[in-house]
Amino acid sequence: MPYKLLMMLLVGMLAGCAANWVRIDSADTQYRGAHYHVSLPAGWVRFEKDDTVLLSRDGPDLQRILIEYRAHDKGFENLKRTSSPGMLPSELADLTIAEIRATAEQKLPSLEVLSNAPVEIGGQTGFALHLRFKTEEGLRMELLIRGFVDERGFYLLTYRAPTLHYFKRDRPVFESVATSFRAS
Amino acid sequence: MRHLAVLIGVLWLAGCQTAPIAPMTGAQGAAGLTAEERRLWHSAQELDQQMVNADYLYEDAALQAYVAGIMRKLYPEYADTIRVRILDSPSLNAFALPNGSIYINTGMLARLDNEAQLATVLAHEGVHFTRKHSWQQQRNVKSSTAFSTGFGVVTGIPLLGDLVAISSMYGFSKDLEREADVDGFERLRAAGYDVSQAPVTFEYLLAEVDALDIDEPYFFSTHPRLQERIQSFSQLVRQSGGANRYRGEQPYREQLEKLQLELLQDYLELGQYQSVLLILERDDAFTRYPPSARFYLGEAYRLRGEEGDSERAANAYQAALRLAPAFAPTYRALGLHYMKSDRPEQAESFFRRYLELRPDAPDKGYIELYRSSLRKN
């Protein structure tokens, strides 16, 4: 679902829904959805749909932060698998990687797991992934992913940017967003 | 696959020619081709480069040399023109580009049993290049609308991309595929391979496609196409008398052992436990796979999660432990199994042993977390 949703959001944007992109004002950085709340970076733009928030500063190809809540029955739709409250963080991390590969052309053989470790997110134990891969054009991209499950569902925060220039520059923004994240 | 779309586009634009198409000759290369054919050739070269740029190729020099050697046996006069490349992809696929690049996926390599079976696939694909089937396919397209509509519905990708992709990856017309069978079979026979393995290759693939309910649109993953190949090759074997010659089982196993284990891991990482079960539940599986492969069987049961699978997984892990006691991932799996079964002492023991065997395990953080939680409880 994250891939499909992201595509929907991006297609929507390209199809003339630019008005749905909202600039995040410094006086209005708090997002409160049905399942979580989080502080958004002032000066970036956001796009919201169904308790999913897409953030960017210079455009989604250059950097994007995707914040999602998925009901357990929609945990890993491309793998046709669900998540559950009792899943271990390492199991969630493994399935998250599998889900990414399942959506990619040729199953993304260039994907490297640079780190995979447990982490605390808003008081919950989850996983933190740092991944790297090359696009078809040979551009190296990096991903940071944080996720955890609770009784209600699966929460996921993803940051993606090209290694060249953008990833390192905007990483602190993602870290700040992830630190502020709380399930409601 | 932007270059693939360009490639098909060139094919598309070239589709109205009516002059006869001469087959390739051995050392011809791009020289002597028409201007349109050269454009197509260069587009294929760009696609080759894209595969490299995106790190799609499987890097194993010994395996690459082995596969290239088989191709040279089959097509000695094309030694400087045909290049086999191994794509790092678990899908069942192999395809030829009009510049002589022949791609075979790691997923296809790992599913075959011997050199004669691989030679069958390579011989078939080689004919698509030598007979310029990409061009012929385009000439046979009478109605672009009907063609594109029909395939567009199936593949869900744009018109131009459809034409290209179908030509290079998704199979050619029935007549051209039959020509590839006949000429490829002759190459196989001339190179001294056991031709009785030709239909077996496709029977094996067909069984897998059916068992796994694979719905990839690739030529080698398509039930009717595989069925056609089986019938076609069975007929050719009957006509040839089916002389029993070289199968190359042992060298194939030696060359493929590393890749086959990697593929098992790859399937599990992709959540494709069905593929692992299909491979490792075969009666002869553990004559072909090392004892540590029982760990992957256990992981496949765990991921399937049907009734009784937890016990099946534990049994497979225990068998792996007995037969390959130095294989660290088994200890991790048993630790997780016992942790979930509320047997903390056994879990702790296996986790500890896992980290002794792999002190720098990439998932050390999780294991330490689980051990800590076991101690608290």
C-alpha cells in the first residue's frame, strides 16, 4: 500500500492537484490525525490523504518523508501479508524490506541494508532501517525507515533522498519528525 | 525500463518494412545491418548499459564464465557477438536482445538441474538473435491497434512499451518460437547435449508455474507457452531418437551451489516461501542442497504459518542443527522459536550460541533486546 498510495499522491499532484500541497507555516506545524500526531517541519510542504502525510521541501524526487498508519489487515499488501500486535520488531523490519523489494522492478537487487536495529519510537519498541539502492538511471538513493506496531495497527515513517547532497542535508529533519511521532 | 520502451519504439517504427530479413552471420556484429537495424542494435546496447548502471547484473565471474562457455559450445561462430549476462532477479525469465545480448535470470538458473537444461534455454534464446526475431515480429504486426490493445490490457503498461517489451521479453509469435525450438534443438544436439533434457526443462518450469500460481507475464512463466515448448521439444526428441549424451549434472551443481543457496535466502527475504517449499520438499532436494538448506525449509514453514507449521519448522531447524552445527542462522531461528513458545531458557541458550558464532551479526541489536526481555521475564 505505501507504494500505491505514494503513487496516487504523486499522480494526484502531477494531475493538477497542486492546490492540495500545503506549505507548513511555523505557527501550524502540528499534525493530528485519527491514529497519530507529529510535528512537521516549517517551510516544507505537505500533502495529506487518509491519515497519510507526504512531506517535501524541494520536491518528492529530491527528498520525501512519508508518514503512515496501516490497519493490521493492510500491513504488507504487496506481500499479501498482514501485521499483528505481537510481531517482533525484527520480523517487522524483514517484512518491510520484503515489501519494498516486492514493489520494485527486478526486485531491486541493488538494495543494501546498511543498518537494521531496534529503536524506541514514541515510547514503543520498533525498528530502524537504513537502506541504499540504485535507480535504473544509476542514481544512488538512501532510505531511513522507522516502524512499530500496537494493538490498532502498523505505523511507518520513511525518509528517502538521493545520496548525493540531499540525503545527508535533510536527514536531521526526518530525525526530528520521527522523534516527535506519537500514536494517538 | 525507459530504454526498453525506446527499443520497442524503434521496432515499432520499423514495422512496415516488407523486404526479406537475412539472418545474422557469425562475425557480422552491427556491420552490414540496415540503418533501422543498427538503431535497434544501439538501443539494445543502451539497455545493456542501463542494466549495469542499475546494478541489475549478478556478479560471479566463475559462474559467468561457465554460462558463457556453454553458449560458445552452442554458437561457436557467434563467440564474439553473443554475450550472456546473468540478471540478479528471482523471476523465471530469459530473453534475447537484438544486439546479441542474452539475459538469463538467477531465478531461472537456480531452478534447473543440469547443464543440458540450461543449454536448452540458451540455445532457444540464441535463435531469437541469429534469426532476427525482433524484426520479424514487427513485420508480422498487421494491426497496431489490435496488437497494442490486446497486450495493453494484459500488461497494463503504455502502448509503445508494450510493443517493445513483448518483443524482447514476453515471447514472440508461435511460428517464431517454434523456429527457435527447432534451430535451438539442432544446436543442442550438435553440441553433444542430452536432448532428452530439453522437454524436461520446460516440464519442470511448468510444474513450478502451476504450483506457485505464478502470474508474471514473462514468456517462461506463462503456462500455455511452456506447454507449447514441451510439446514441441518432445516431438523433436522423438524424431531425433533421443540419443543419451552429455547432461553435465555435477559441474552444474558445483557452479550453482552458491547461487542456489542465495536464491533460497532471496525468496525468504521476498516472502516467497512457496518457492522454497517447492524446491526443498522435492524428494531429491537434499542430494542437491547442503544440509544447512534445512534451515531455509524451516524458515519457509515459519513464514507460511499454517497449522502444524511451527512444529515442522522446529523439526527442520533441529535437523539443520544436527547436520550443520556451525551454521549460525539456525541458532537464531531456534531462539526465536523458543521465545515465542514461552521457553525462555532454551531461547536464551540458542541466542547466546548464535552470537558466539556471529559476534558481529547484523541483527545483534535485536538479539540483545530479546535476551534482555527474556531475562526480565
